[in-house]
Amino acid sequence: MAGLTLTKTDAQLWRYRKGNQFVNSSDVCRRFGLITLTACLWFYVTGVLGAGEESVVRNERPLHELIDEHIEAGWKEDNLRPAVLASDAEFLRRVFLDLTGIIPAADIARKFLDDDSPEKRARLIDRLLDSPEYSLHMARVMDVMLNERRIATIRSYNVPSSEWLDFLTSSFAENKPWDQLVLEILSTDGTDPVTGPAARFYLSRDVKPDLLTRDVGRLFLGVDLQCAQCHDDPRYVDYKQADYFGIYAFVSRLSLFHDKDTKQTLLAEKAEGNVTFTSVFTGSKGETNPRLPGGVMIPDPDLEKEQQYKVAPASGVRSVPGYSRRLQLGQQLPRRETAGFSLNIVNRLWAQMLGRGLVEPLDLRHAKNPPSHPELLSLLAQRFESLDYNIKALLRELALTRTYQRSSLLPENATTISPNRFAVAPLRALSPEQLAWSLLQASGRLSVHLKEADQRLKSEDPKYYDILRRTWKWNKEAYDRFGRDVNSVAAVFAVMPGNPEGAFSPTVDQALFLLNSDTLPVALKPDAGTLIDGLVKEQSSDDLAEVMFLSIFSRRPDEKEIAEVRDHLHDVPAEMRVEAIRQLVSGKLMSAEFRLNH
Amino acid sequence: MTIEPEKTHLVKEFSHDAPLLACAFDRTGQFVFAGGRDRSVHCWEIATGKKTALDAHETWVCALVSWKDSLCTADYSGRVICWSLANGPPEIKWTIEAHQGTVRSVAVSPDESLVATGGRDGKVRLWSADSGQPVAELSGHEDQVYGVVFHPDGRHLASADRHSQTPTVRIWELEGQREKASLDASDLSAYRRGENVEWGGVRDVAFSPDGSTLACCGRHKYAGQATVLLFDNHTGKQTEKLVSTFKAIFHRVTFHSNGFLIAAGGDIKSGELWFWNPTEQKLMPGKPVAADNEPLAKIQLSGPANFFDLHPDGRQIAVAHSTGKSTYPDGGAIGIYDLSAATNEGSTNSSGNCSINETHRAVAAAQLA
Amino acid sequence: MKRLTACNQSEHVVSRRSILAGTIGALGAGVLGQPLLSEELHARRKRLLILFQSGGASQFETWDPKPGTKTGGPFRAISTSLPGVHIGELLPHTAGIMHRLAVVRSVNTRIADHFLGHYALQSGRRVPGYPVLGSAAARLLEQPGDVLPGYVSLRRDGPKAFTDIGDAGFLGPKYEAVKIINGQPPANLVRPAAISESTESARDAIRRRSDERFLSGRSARSIQAYGNSFDQAAVLMKRRDIFDLNKEPAADRERYGDHDFGRHCLLARRLLESGINCVKVVHHDWDAHEENFHWHQQRCSEFDGTFATLINDFADRGLLEDTLIVVTGEMGRTPRINNRAGRDHWGNAWSMAMAGCGIEQGVVYGKTNEDGTSVVDGEVDLGHLFHTWLTALGLDPTGHYDIGGGENQIGTPAASAIKELLA
């Protein structure tokens, strides 16, 4: 069901609120009336078109059923016994992490576990997809995926990180289709007031054509052509030097332009410059116009001399060509017809939910590295195209599958199951951001702050509270209060800039960080409303154990675990009680069960 | 002919196929010697332009000083050679290995009995001018010694270094062979933390004719302007900081016998000569006292200046230049500049046309170290 | 597909028992004060030490002097312990140990850029994403039971340090260098005062119990890897004195020199003897675009004394034959002297040196022409050097990393080791 998303109007409302621009109530009512009308129109339009609805073509089987069919095909013949379906607790924690990037707060967890309605999982999926936290999370995920934590060589010659994240967050809040998002990212030269921040993709790479060529291939088409820069790739027969330079030709005329007066950094582009290449292996030469892999060459139009430039190059001037190859890239690449475009994104979204792609690594699709389930991958691509690249819709289908909802407990007597069978849920690392946010959540600090911010909003703006409370802007600002803390924790767990996330590889410095830095001690200070504070106040150790486990692990403790808590706190002198509780909590926060998504 | 620094102009130029690093007139003023990026000491007869070479060094000659009938040349390997100019072609009088590593500066005492050298090893050493025998070693500098000069009274010596962030000028008492004072020249530091490199430091040092003022030169701060610092020799306190508008390093500073300061330096394509009048007493006849930093004159040279020497008559200077492609200069030149409006090239020998009194001339001659 | 090959010569196969005796096994019995490494392990493990001259040292002022030429600069050449071989006069101590070194004078990488140079010289490749030598060697040299980090790099912080790009690439975070910056030990090695010993052990027990329960019925690898990182942390906390230079004798600290490079080299010796397999020391500020001769006098005098001391020390302490020592910058410097008496970036004909494990002693390989403007004999590129270093360590550069259905050869397939440099 299409959520009531009010992106542009969000912003307007926000400006009104922040800028105190309520002139008079009738003024407001008039504007608000307009907003409501727009909202209703929006609702109507999306409802009619069914964007966000799977059942566009009503005689098609739901995608999630087809997915399970493909995955489970062949299990019987291979005598492969899958894991059972995940328990409520497993599912709860996993889906919160995958769709919002944070574990649930204890009370939410309890509510879900105690709810006995049969459709609760599907309802939870929808609720999470609809939540502002979804947009915040997807913005972070996409930032990491697209920029890989790169920092421009001159740090300030870039779009500020906050503007870029705002752009992404609002894109996900309005459920912008993937092809539209890619178009905006690849087309922008940084000048447009709305899509300008998308230039961060270019600027984080210093607008260097080699870096851009490689990453456009990797991130938007699922192919890593870097070795094809100097020759046809000797390892992968499908990666040709001509393909590399075909992409290169789209970006080779670009350069970084820093405006000293406005301090903005933008893209400049020339109207001339052709791309030739020579193979260092064979010596054979080539020349190419822009061309996407598997596609046709795009010739430059013949322009009169005066039309070649809208703004001619000069010292201190940002050149704008009459015909922009960059714009061509933005228009040509994100289309169904472009080889790899749909396959790449569905593979990545699959990996986000299921822990590994149908093609692994995500950027190395080639003849000798076929998908584990080729037909399924094609099906996903086709369906995603027919859904007009609706990311929420696809994630919803993935979350509804049995495949997604398997337990990580191996079936009895199974030693190991090959991960590309998807017969058991994998153990994945929490991303650095998921870990940092979940620590805040588990310690109760996040709730304390959100509650305060919520109450403040209620008292300051009772009339529009309901609407504002759900805007991505209000939520981002509320969560950003912890932005710096999260970033510094995440930095310890992040891979080096320019590298994809990769497999779980815990390092000794990360363990030392958790053990000896002040991160956990600060998080576990018994301030009012926090986890430790709440636990200290619990009279019975059984209740204490339940709150602790719900907060940290999003589940209830078993008998043994309750006994462990009881024993640990038994006969502890009053002045040592806080310390004893903290020992339990910090020990568990450092456990694999917390560190992993399972 | 009145000396008018603002009228300084080039009268002759002798070119060479390698950059020239240092130069000195002989005391008759007929010849100019130079060392540069090859192994020879080059000699030009000024009147005729005839060029000869003295080959005895194994590497670049980077410092020279002359006194009556003698010339001392020093090189990058630490070797110092003293030549006799008494009869015809120069002959080697003595050769010493004065320092471990580059000899950055040589000076001769006013009475011409001692030669002082300062080098890469941070030492200042004194040698007998006649025999080259070691006389004394003065230790204390913590970095390469870049400038040595005798005090006009002949009993003291000043030397300067490029110590990182805190370069110093040391005043030495020759009789006791001890350090009398250490002057803080940090205003000439051009330290850059990002590279942990001291790009500045003191490059040269000079005494005023009456010995009351000490000048040292370099540049102030990284990528800053060429600068001269003045110290009161009695109190050891810095009295002036003369910052030019020339973004470069002053490699050489000296006092003219008339009392004004000359400093020269170079950057990528250009070289400049700056003249200041720092003290009230030594007024140029008819010239007002200069305001702070206000130079008497600044003159564009034909190229970056690495060094200069004053002619015995005080009316001309020889500047050692790098020439050629501005990024990779591969040639050199000696530029002879006249410090007056005179255009008569033939009067380089004469001393009578300048308004310098005899005492000053003697001091100037002694000062040309 | 070939497996990743580590040392598999018989003398490098160490019994698991003796490994444990040297590391975890000994923990229980009063670790503080244990000898740095048991002798048996000493003799068997290969190690790597990289001395990186960041900024690019001038080959004219170091390994390949051209006195008396237009390009040669003012410094003379001096004879060395290798008859007929001369190096720059700014390296007198190094000249005395030339018989232990192999010097290559014919490097032509055509790279004149700090960033690419740092990456390419360390990874053996121009294409990004490959692991640098320290990370690759850490991966290939590691043995079961290793608990200390495989690769430690010592440098300063500061603006110019950021040109030192290059990391473990696709080998992942485990093989990233543990960075010692400005001589400071890695962060968080000491239990904070606010956490008592009893709390430390209590929460560790709680963590372990939780993991034990979680492990039951689940795939073990990730859970165990995570638990191992805490075990490693405990070891490193107990062994943190390996980062403490004050534990080395004052006389040694003096011999190595009272400057960063000297201190870092001594710390490198300590780390290698403590069981770290790969160490890199960065010697900063060779980028002499101005006053090249003045600055090489400073830098070379730092380098010369320390390097000769280090080589002699390693020989005396029995480390030299098992430690590969690589001395290189990211490029050389131009033959032409610029208008500020400096030399600029130059990748077409320059030099580097190496010594130790697997390297032939007393070799000068390759030649440049009279004024040092081009290589005339024995030209080598990134790949040749990388192959040589791996081979010297007893590793196989023609082995493969297996990534995504493709074989990525460890050393670039376009090159092979320089036989004349190998012992």
C-alpha cells in the first residue's frame, strides 16, 4: 500500500516550521490546503498506477513465491535439507537490521514477540518499509555502496556529506525508482539545486576518468573492467578493452571545477577530445566514441562552431558544452536495454537481504563466474523492470520469501551447506553503521533521545506533530544528534576507502576498541532512561534478564541464560550491583550474537 | 660620480655554460672570479672579457673570497684552495680539507692574516691566510653554517646557520676562541611542518662599516618575501626586520662603505637587488633617512642572483646568476652592475671618481669578505 | 586453480607445538619478561622489512652517482666495500656495507607521481585494488597459531603522509597494516583504569559463554573468527611492550640515531624479533624540489648511519638471512636541476636496493647512461621487482589469489623475478 509520502511538501512544511514563516493562520491554511490537495492527488496517482503494489498484473504469481521455487528447486534431488524457518525473534532482528539498519528497541521487540496474529511478519515488513528509518538506512547503504567511503583529495572540493545524504534520504523517502536515481547521479554537473548534491559520486573520485570508468562499470553494470584498461582482460573473456574505453569516452571530457567565490565544486566539461587506446599485449589500436558494453557507439552530433559551447572554456570559467557526453551517460545507462543494468541492481539488492549475491563478487559478472541461479536472476531483473525499478517493492518481495526467512541454525546433523544454495541464513557482519546504531539502541540512549525530541516536537508544534514526526527531515535531524559518535565508531569497523565491504574480517584493533576504548563505558553510564538505569531498577533478576535480552538480542532468554544472570547477581553487594550488571551487558554486547546479523 | 643605488644598471655580462654560484673581484678590480656547477674556477678579465679557467677542484666551487694578491676558493667536498695572484696566472699556495662536506662560506680578516670557513658540518674554522695552517675551531652551531664574516675590528667573527625553526647568528671572540653571543634569527625561519623541512634559515651575514650593526638575510616564513634582519651588535637585540616585496630568498647581504645595505636574491625567473639605508648616521649625501622597510632602491636583475661581490672601488658589483630555461636553468652569467648613473664602461678601475672617503674605502676593502 | 602457497619447504614447516610454546601456550605462565621469540622460530620464519623513502630519493645523490657531469650535482662518488663499485659520498657508512647489498640501478617505472608511485612500488601493479607487499607477505607468510598482526607500518602523521596509499586490497582488513604513527603504539592496548581486572575477566567469561551458546548448531567460521580477534587482543595487550622502544638498550637507541627514522628502524628490529612478520618504516621528506643538495645532505646523513647500523645489527643477531630488506622510494629524481636548485619527480632511470633473505650479496644490477638520463642495461619494472621480492621470501609469485572465478596472479603475469638478484 503506497505510503503517504510528502517529500516536496515535507520540505515546505519544514521550512515553514524552522523559518517561523507562519504569517497568519489563513495563509497557513491556504498553503496547507494546497499541500493536502497535492497529497491526495499523489495518493490517487500512485494508487492508480499501483507503484509499490506487486499486483500490477493480477494474473502473475507473486514474486516471492517464484523466488522460493527457484531456490528450492533441486534440493530434493540433492538431498539437501534446509534450515527451518527463522523464529520470530530471529526474523524480527534480521528484518529490522536489513530494512532500517538498527535493531528494534526492547519494547517494540516485546510487542512483536507477544503478538500472535498470523500476518504479523508481513505487517512488520510493510511498517518498516514505510518508516522514516528505512530512508535513513537506505541512504547510508547507498552512500557506502556508491562512494565506498572515498574522500576527495582536496577534502573540501566536494559536495558536503550532509547535502549528499539529504539527497539520498529524500530519494528513498519518495521511493525514487532506481533508474531515476542513477540518471540523476550520472547526469548532474552539480548545479541543479535539487539534484546537484548527487555530484558527490563524481567529486569523491576527483572526477578522474579512470576511477569513474571502473566504478560506473562496477556499481551500475556489475562488471569490473579495470584490467581491461591496458588490454583485453586475460582472465575474463567478456571484459574487453573496447568496453573499458567505451565507458571512458563518456567521462573523459570531464574535469573538476572549483568556484573560488561560491566555494562550490562542480563539473566542467569540454566539447572536444576523442578517446583512443592501444593494447599493451597486442599493440592493436582502437578509437571509440561513448559506448556502453554490449551497446552501440553514440556519435557526437555535428554542431556549428558557435553551438559547440554554451559556456566556452576560459581561465576561471566552468565550460559547458553544447552537447554533453555526461548527459548522454545519464540518459543511456539507466535503461532496460543496457546490458547488465537491471541484473546489477537486483543482484545487489538480493545481496543486501540475503548476504551474498546470486553473482559473487557483486562486480564480477562474466562467463566464467555465472550466477548461482541464472534463471532466478533473470526473473528478478525482468520483474524489477516491470515494477519500474521500484526498490521498496522488490525489497518487500525479498523479505516475504521463505528463503529470506530461514533460520541460521543448521539443520540437524548438517555439517555445512554451501552458501550459494541459500538453504540456511548466513551469518553476516553488521555493517559499521548498523553496529554503531545498534550499540546506541541496545544501550537505550537512542530511545531516550528520540523520546525527548518527540516530546519537544509535540509541545512546540501540536498541530502538525503527526505529519512532521514522520518526515525524513525531522527524523534525520533527530538521529544526526548522534552522527559524530556513530561516525567515529563506524570508522573503526570500516574497510579502507575505495574498497567494497567484503566478507566479515574481524581485526584485533576492533576487539581492542570494544574492550578498552571509552565507547562502551560511555554508552553504559546509568543515565536516566538508559538500559543500565532500567536494569538497576528491576527487582527480580528474571525480569532483569528479560529486559536485558530483549534490549541486546531482541529475544527472550532461555532458562540457562536466566540462571546465569541470577547467579551473576546473586549476593552482589549493593555498591557493586551496577558494575555487575554492566559486566553482563558489555560481555553480551561483545558477543558474536550481537556482532552478527543472523 | 655619485653612487645612486636607484640608478644601478647592467654594464657588462659574461656568460657561462653552467649556473654560477659565487663570485669575487680581485683587489685590483681588474678581474672577476666565479665558481659554479662545474669543477673550475672561472676568471674574466673585465676590460677585455677574456676568460680563463683554474682547474684544481673536484667538484662545484661555491664560495670565494679575495684579498691583496690572493684568492680563496671553496667547494662542495670541503676543500679550500688558496691561490696567489701576485704574478701572472694564479698559482696554488695551499690546499686544505677544511670541512666534512660543503664549505658554504669563506671570509678573510681585515688584516688579511686569517681565513674563516663555515661548512656543512656546523663548524667555523680559522686558518692562517699565508699557510693554510689551522688556527682555531669554533663549535656551537647546531646546523650547517651558511655565512661567516669578520668584524671590522678584526677581533670578532660572526657566523650564521639554518637550524630548523631557530636559526642563529653567533658572535665569536677570536682571542679567547669563545662564543660571545648567540642571536635569535627565528624571523628568518621558513619551516614547513608538512615536510619537516626548514626552507629558510640565515643565508648570509654582514657587519656595518663601523661594526655597530649586524645584518643577516634569508626569507621570512615559508614562501614568504626575501628579508634582512638587523641586530645591534652591542646589545645583541634585533632592531629591524626589513621585508622586501620580492618573493624569494636573499642569498647575500653586505654593507657598502657608504653605510647602506645591499641584498640580492633570486627566485624562478627573476633576481633583484635591494638597497636599504638603515641607520641615521650614514646618510647618503642629499638623501633622506628611509622609513621602515622602505628601500633606497630595488633593481631588477637579468636573472636570479646567487651571490654578488662589491668592486674595490665601491661603485660596481658583480652578480653571479643562473640563466637559461626558467624551470631548468642550465647556464650562468656574471653581471657587472654600476651603482651610479654612469654609462662609461671603462672606469671600473678608477677609484677617484667616487665620493668615498679614504677611511671608508679601507673598511670597505676589508669588509669585502 | 592453485592454492595460495606459503612457504612449504621442509625447513619452514614448524611443529604446532613449538609455535604454541612461543605464543599462546606461554601466556598462562607469566608472559611478561618472556624472551621475544624462541630460537627455533627465529630460524624458521621469513620476515620482511621495507624501508620506504617517501618523496623519492635522488639516485644521483645515493646509489648511482654521476660526478662531473651536468646532471651529477656537486657530490663526489666514493669507493665501497665492493671493488670497482662507487656510490654517493653522502653515504659513507652504507659504502662500507655494500658487500651485503644488492643495488638495482636500472629501474624504469615511468611513474612520476607520489600517489601512484607509493601504490605501484608496493603492490607491483598499476591497476588499483591489489594488496601491497607488506599485506601480501603477511598473508602468504602467516602460519597457524600466529596471533600477532602480520604487518605493521611505522610512519608519521601529517599532510605529506597521505601520499602513502595502498592497502591490503582484496585480502581484506585482517592484512591491513597496523599503523604506528609518530611512534605511538596502537590504540587501546591498555585496560582503562575504570575497568577493574575482575570486570575484565568477568565480561570476557560472559562473552565466551554467549558465543559458546550461539555457536551450537551454527556455522562456526564467523563466530570463531570474531572470538579469535578477542584472543588476539588479549595477547597483544600482554605483549604490548613490543611497541615500547624504551625496552631497547639506550646504547642501541643512540646507535640508530636520535631522529624519527632511527627510532623507527630500531622499533622495527624489535617488532621483527618479537614475531611480527612484516614491517614497513617510512622515511619521510625526500621530495627535494628545492635545494636538493642541502636536503640530501640532511636526509642521507640520517639514512646512512641508521641503515648501516641496521644491516650490521641484523647480521650480528642472525636476522639478516631470514629477513628480506627492501629500500626504495616511489620514484627517483630528475637529472636536470631546476631553478630552485632542486630535482623533480623522475621514474625513467632510477635506483633501489635490497638485502637479506634470498638476495644475492654484493651485486649491482643494471646501468644507466653517462648522465643518468636513461637505462642502458638491465631495465626492470614494477613486476620484476615484486616477483624478485616474493621469490626471495620463498614464496611463489606465480601462484594465484582466487577471486570471483578468476585467477589473479600474485605477481603480475607480465614479469618474472630478476635471477641475478636472487641468492
